[in-house]
Amino acid sequence: MKQTGICPKCQSDNILVFENKDKNSKKSNIDYEVIGAFGKTIYTTRYVCCNCGYTERYFDDESLEKLKKKYKKF
């Protein structure tokens, strides 16, 4: 969905994007699950299909760097 704007499950183009634009806002799109385990704020962008509910989530570049430093590769 991120690249095409099309849902891979149902082929709908009715996609909502929830992205964190202001990292200082209390209404930011923070991934709370990762914060508990990681101890730092991690931001994601979510893509949601309004037709079937399929969802994708992507970490931003800064958050990916934090994760790379904290965790080992498989």
C-alpha cells in the first residue's frame, strides 16, 4: 500500500494514511508496544484499507536506526 496506494488484499484504492507529522505533539502516531520494550519513542506510519481493514505499518528512518542499534539482525 505504501508504494502503490492499492490494498494488496482486496485491490481497493480507498486507503487512509496515519503519519506522525509533529513528533512533539501528544497526538502523534507513536508505537506504544515498542516503547515499553525499547524505552525510547518509536514512530510509525500506518496505512489502512477502508474497504477490508487490512493494515500495514512502517517505522520512520530515525526509528529504524534506533532499532538497528538496539537489536541484532537475524
